[in-house]
Amino acid sequence: MKRGFVLISTLALLVILSFIILILSRTIYSDTLRTTIFASSLEKRIEIINYETFLVDSLIDNSLLNRNLLLAENELNLNIKTKFPNFSVSLEDYSTCFNLNALVKPFQNINIKNEEHGELFRNLLIQSDIDKNIHNELIGRIYDSLDDDSLPETYGAEDLFYISNDNLSLNPDQLYFHKSQIKNISMLDSNSLNKIYKDICALPTTDIKFNVNSLNDKNMKVFLSLFPDLNLNDIEKIMLNKPLNGYITFKNLTDLSGIDSSKLNKSFIIFKPNFIRVNYLMNLEGQIFNFGSLLSLTRGNFVVYRSLSG
């Protein structure tokens, strides 16, 4: 009886060890394959970085950007295929998101809070159905994370607050590099963050600009936040009356759409993108790689940053 038990236990142990060895073998093979592919992809990424200069120049000279980003994207992909057959790009207009860095403004070589823009951000929170009880505190904390001083706003929080709450991230006290930095503001739960995350961005400027020629159903919430006197009927007029070549001047916009100019802040409106995110998709031996670049098409035309995700 005892021998039978020992035999069964030994067989069971052998089965378990065989199973573990099988898993380890597959893992090692998978890791080796992934490493090989990644090394190859690094070479491709270097090629892509070298290609960015041409890409920026192409975008600047591309009149299609004025009227249809999708057409511009298709034209770019036709040119790219001859050089990168396993590679494609998609374009995303970053002149249609709410720039978090606009919550401050330059004053005597430092950044101070911009309360006018703070109220526009409050409009976005309202449009996004964010709990009104946290609006003041959230806006105050963003002010404090961006401005150059160490004095907390009435509803804000500076470094001492984060230290006392065992938060590893202190206030940067400078412009955000990426919108993900808003996650360091601990009062936003994942549900609230998801409601606004696709509508916000962090651009290397404190300006607010919106490319009216890229206005659509996905970004109208931001547009309504910037121009609270507008309604959905006004939005529909702007989109339906846009000419084939896009709006080209503020007067052209108001004349063709029939929108009362007093409802719009002229300084916020532009007619072609100032910033574009280029999303790269590479298929390498069956492995899909996603990465991208945020390109500035103004002020010298440069790559703001590169990232492996949005």
C-alpha cells in the first residue's frame, strides 16, 4: 500500500516537472523570438526617425491638411509604401484637444495661473459629467502643478501635500511634457479620468487653439467647452457648411456657417493643425509595433516627443 502511494506520488511529481519544463521552454522560445524581432524593429525605428524630417516637410507643404486630415493621411501612406512596405501611419490633429498647459500663462518670466482658461477647463469637466464637488480642487491642483511657485491655491496642493500623503510624485512646477502627468493628481479616479483623457493633451505652449476644419462628433465637447455660447445646432451648421477646401479665415467661417461672431473667441480658432501626432504601425514578422511622434508644424517645425503609446 505504502509502495503504491510512493509510486503514484513520484508519477505525479514527474508530470508536474514535465509541465513546468514545457512552459519554460515555450517562454524561452517566445522571449528569444521577441528579442530578435525587437532588435530588428529598433533598426526600423532609426529609419523612421530619419524619415521624420521628410514627413514634417511633407505635412507643412500638404494643402490637404487644410480641409481633410484623412486625405492627407492617405497621400502620405502612398509615398511611404515605396520605402517602408510593412509600415503605415495615421494622423491625429492635436489642435482639437484641450491643452492642459493653457491653465497657466507667462508673466515676468514665470508661469502663473490663467483663471480664464481654468473656467474653460471647468466647462470641459461639466461637459464630461465629472463630479462638480471636485471641480475647484482639481483645477487648483493643476494650477499648482504647473505654476512656478510653491504656494498652494485655495483648493490646490503643492509638494508638502504630496509628501505628507506618501505620494512619490512631486509637483513639476513647469509645463506638462505629456498628458499622463495629470494622473499624478491623486483625486481623479479611473472612471473620471477616462471621461476626459481623450479630450486633453499637453502641448509645449500655454496657448489654446482649435482647428475648426477638424471639428467632428468626437471633439465637439472640447469645442463647446471653449465656446460655451454655442449650441449643438451651431456645431452642425459649422460642420455642414464647411467648404471642400475648408474654412480659410474667421470671416469666411462666420459668413458661410451663419454663426454670430460674438459667440466665438477669434484668438482660439485656427484653420490648419499646429500640432499633429503621427501614429506609426509596423508589422514585423507577424509582430505588431505601435509608436508615434508628436510633431509641431509651427515655431520651427520640430518633434515634440516620441512615445510607444498615446
